[in-house]
Amino acid sequence: MRQLLLGGLVVVLLGGSACAPCSQGRGFEVSLARDTGGQTSALAAAKWFAVHGGVWSDLPTSGWRVTGESSQGVNVQSGTVTVQAIQGADGTWFVVSGTDTAC
């Protein structure tokens, strides 16, 4: 397990982040240190996380779209990468996990 602190967010990397071979994809989970001060929407959270999240250097920076919603949050996808965003206590959004099926 690796941890990375990003402006109030603690990023905990779980699962395989290396891609050799990549038969099962890769994934990450984020442990939030706070649940306020996020982005205005799930889509905005995904775009912000792609640039500032520091999990993978090859996250897409464009092409994000909402692909599903549930009681657990919102799925946002770009290419083969899907991130899950949740709404914080103040109504702002945070990415909490993600997968890449074709790293």
C-alpha cells in the first residue's frame, strides 16, 4: 500500500498499478481526509483528479463523460478509465476510486 497526500486528500493506492502484463487491468482507491471543498460536479471532479490526483501519470485529461449513477455515487469514464465520484458533506464532489481495463 502506498499513500500520497494531496492538499487535504490522502490517496491510498491499492491493487496493481503496474501494467506488466495487464490481463486484469488496474485499480485504485482513495481515502478522503476531508469531505468538503471538492469540485462542483462529478464530471469536474474526474477532470480535476486526472490532472492533480497523482495516481497514474497516464490518466486521460479529456473525453470524460458521466456513464452511470447509483446510491454510491457517479461513474465517470474516459476511454478505458472509469472513476467513481461521491458527493461530500457540502455538496461538492470527490473521486474515490477508479479502474483501467486496458492499461
